[in-house]
Amino acid sequence: MASGFSNKVIGQTGEFAVCVQLGKMNLVATPFAGNLPHFDIVASNAELKVIPIQVKTTLANSSWMAGDARDWLEIELCPNSGRQTIIGLKPITHTELLTVYVWLSNKPGSSDRFFVLRKGDVQLAVQRCYGDWLSKHDGIRPKKQDSFHLTIPMSELVEYENNWSLIRDCLNSKKPVADFAEHD
């Protein structure tokens, strides 16, 4: 189990890794070192259009901690049987927020992996993976029936691997947050 300090280093490393990839796309990006609640990086293109990006990082693992499934899904728990039933998607904010899931390799010379998608797409992946997991266990969590702990396996995000064009497309279609050019 990683310490709080190690988790911060892993998260910060993921943010910088995303900034490097954005730089390779001729975009300017800067991280905020976990000090903002909804996003970790802002990216800008040459036209000074700016977008926020959230980053989630895992180290040498095939899944990401995603917290509590009830943050994403409406779930009913039967107190007698311990069976969980997904009722539907929970209303969430910022469904268009861009999110990059980073898998950091811990082997020198091997590549990191990046999965680029919208927060709304993350919610659909959560619905699939949590629903599939519950189905395999007849809706009852084997160890702790009232747990809603959630991880997202890499297999749920493969279709979004290296989907960097999503960021460029969003920047190209978005109006500038501010017109900095007027103040030069």
C-alpha cells in the first residue's frame, strides 16, 4: 500500500506526464498539483483557447481507484440479502470535463499509457464494470456486502487509449475563456 506521500508523487508524476504529451501536440499545459477540486491541468492552444483537464493516475496496476460507486450510480442495497441493484446513472456535474487516466510504468525504458475521455464516458464505464462485477457475484459483494468500493479496470478504457484528438477537437471548438491578446 502506498503512503500518502507516495500517492501524491504518483499523482503529480501523472499530471506532468500528461503535460509532456500535450506539449508534443504543440499545446501549452500547466498542472496545479492537486490544489483544485475539479481539474488538475489547464491546456491552451496558439489561439489562447483554454480547457481544464482532470488526471487520474495509477502505478504499475491495471485499475484505478474511483471511490464510491454511489458517486456515479443510483444503487439500491437490500438490507436482508445484501444484494446491490443498479437503478441507473446518478446525475453528475461537468459531464464534458476531459479526463486522462494514466498508467505509469514502473520499469525503466517502458512506456506509460494514456486514456483520454470525457467524465460522462467515465460514468458509463463505471456502470459497465460495476454492473459486470455485481453480475458475477449475483449482486452480493463477497467480503463486505454494504461496500460500494469501486475500481476501474484498464479493460474498460482501452477504446480511449491515446485518444489525444479529443483534446485538440475540444480546444478547436471551444470559445476562449478570456481574450488575453487584447492586453498585450
